[in-house]
Amino acid sequence: MMILDVYETEGFFDEMLDDGGAPRSGMTNIVEKLVSISQEEMVKQQESAERTLREMGITFTLKTEDGNTERIFPFDLIPRIISAKEWSWIDRGLKQRIFALNAFLQDIYNEQRIIKDKVIPAALVHSSPGFRRECIGLKPPRGIWAHVTGTDLVRDSDGQIYVLEDNVRCPSGVSYVLENRDIMKRTLPNFFDVGKVCPVEEYPSKLLEMLLHLVPEGTERPTVAVLTPGIFNSAYYEHSFLAHQMGVELVEGRDLVVMDGYVKTRTTRGFKRVDVIYRRIDDDFIDPLCFRPDSVLGVPGLMEVYQQGRVALANAPGTGVADDKVIYAYVPDFIRYYLGEEPIIPNVPTYLCENPEDMGYVCDNLEHLVVKPANESGGAGILVGPHVSRGEREAYREQIKLNPRNFIAQPTLSLSRVPTLCDAGFEGRHVDLRPYALYGKEQYILPGALTRVALTKGSLIVNSSQGGGSKDTWVLAE
């Protein structure tokens, strides 16, 4: 049996095949390649890919009731393909959005013009857990706050792409983009003759180039380091991978010390100055003298050195306010305010429960909506109204009423699907897309992205911590 013989496209927007089962524009070559392979052969290749993942140690840490469990990151061999035309539109839209988010961060920690002009209420900004009063007056190197961004995009049943959320603190997952491509080349190298696929391998060099752009003036031989919380962090593999690919130090807080007005790292030859830190630790933990005093992960005195311009941090402290899902609802207004432009990529329509009228609508329509905590990540705490019991909706309604500022709601989107190898054969599974952007001397959007796939049938939750996996994302060159 050929792998797409019994594939069904009805009911959702399938990105590879139209409702009649014919290849969409630009998909003909890959579909012809797929139908030439038997399901048995594809299963064999999938098993080979999973063995390679285990051998390469490509894992993430899953928190369970029994403790932390190390697992390979689930990977599906059928690629997700994006045309050159559509990617060009995504590229422009992301650059516009990231520029506006950086302008917003610079503004709210300094002049606060956007608050004075009543574009966004001061109370919403100041009540955000990601807003750091310690960062008021801060002016990061080169005026850039969010150096590394991972923006989550989704496609609805009509084919329209929306921004689902912004990730500008410590976005993770880019290592899987690079490793997925490597696995694909090892396992199905002949697939790449279907068209010219944009390479993704240059990301580490682009990341290093961006970090070096932040080096304090007058530094002759700069030292860059990746700061990790340690081996028990769920993204530790990525921290280690990126440090190795860039050829820079991977350090923990205990490896660094503030000395003589600089940040230095311990080496076998004594202390060595560190000039740029790509930090993969949340604000709360980076400096116990500035943020949480009980943190053992950070570096005492780091923020003072940073404020004096003697070390650069990427991303800048305080960026977490832009990850707040309530703040997200205002990003189209940021684009209009700072850039004088209409948003290229729209937001998902969003109800803010802190607004009494919106809260009334949400509480009366939970069975039709997706409700999210404003500052959780990894799919935690999300209520998918149509997929839960009445009792669960009632309990969630009470949570909303107790703390309306902490919740937003959105329509239940019919996320697009891509053919995926499953136990019962090849079936459509829902996907999202996380492109990665770097902001240094100029903006760079990696021409490829992390496609996360909900491996559980019918599920709309794609996060790895909730049972999701990933696919290689092919951006076709013109």
C-alpha cells in the first residue's frame, strides 16, 4: 500500500493536498515522491531516524509525577513545505512585528510615550509579571532588547496565517530545526531533489555574528558565553548544542564571578573576562542581588555590570513583559503607533478577561473558546472548551472570575494539518510554526522553522511537554 492511498483531507485545511486530494501549488514533486514509497518502507525509515536521534542524544527533559524523564524529541519524517512567496510574506511580517516589540520595550522602560498617549493602559503593563521595575531607565547595547525571538504562527481552516503568541525571553527549539534537517538528510537524502530547499545550517554562525555585534566598545578579543541553568533544565541539550556550534563557552552561574567591575569566568589559567552572555535563564534567577535573592543559578552583581555597559546580555532583562498574552493583544496597536503601518500578519482575535464585557462573553461561551493563562508557557493551563467536560469548564470559569487579568480567550481555530506517520498509517495532524529571528546589526529570519505537530489524534496542543513532536520545515527558494 502506498502511503497516501487512504489519506483523508476532509474537514481541515491540509497544507499538502486540497479537498479533492490533489497536490497544492508547489507540492506536486513532493507528493509524487511520497506516493512512490510504500508505507512499510517509510515505517522502516522512521525507525532509523529514531535510532539516530537516540544515538545523537537529541533529547528534552519531560517533567512527570515520577520526576524528570529524558526523552528523544519525537520527529516525523514527512516534511512541512512552505513556498517562497508565502515565506517572503512571513519574513516581512515578522520583521515588522519584532521591530515594533523592540520599540515598545524601549519605550515602556524609558519615556513610556505609548502609555501617556493611552494606546495601552498603564495598569496592564505594570501588572504584568514580566514587567521589571529594576529595568526602568535601562538602555541595552545598540538599543536592542529582543535579540532572539521565536514567534508562534498558526494557519486556520481558511488558509490564513495568524500570530498565536510571541516568545522574546528565552525562546527554545531552534536546535531541533537544525537537527531535524540533519536527520532528514541522513534518512531520506533523495527527497531533496523535489526542489531547492533553503539551508538552515548557517543559524549558529548568524547567532554568533549577532552576539558579537553587542560587544562593548573597545573590546579587542571578545569572549562570548552561553549561560545555562544546568543539566536538569528541559532545554539543556539546546544550550550545549548551540555553544558547541558557535565555538563558545557553555557556563553555569557558578562558573562566573563579578570581579574588578567585569564579569569573569574561571579557567585553568585563572579568570577570563566575558563580554557577551547569551543567557538561557529567566530574569528571576540571573542575579540574586537584583531579582530573586534565593537564586543559586545566576551571578551576583551581574545586573550592575550590565547597566554600566561592561557586559552585554541577550535577550535583555525585562523582555518578558512582551510575552504576556494580554500584552500580545495590543501588538497590532504597537505596529500602528511606532511604525505607522498596518500589521502584515494578524493576531488571532482575542478577548481580554480583565475587560468586564469580554469576561462576560468568555464565561458565557467557554464551550466554544480556547482560554489561556496570560503568563504560562508550554501549553500549561490551557482550556480547549469544546474538548473538556462541563465540570472542567465550570471550574475554569471560577478561576477566571477570581483573577480576570490572568486570562485571555480566543476562538477555537481549526489548525491546519500535514500528513504524519501514525500507528494506523498516514493521517493528518495539526501543526503550528515557530520561525526564529535574530536582531543584531540587521534582522535575520532563519529560512526554516520549528514545525510542531500534535501527535495525538484530534489534539490541538503541539507542545513537546504535552505529547507533541516536530517535522523538518522546508522553505522553498525562488
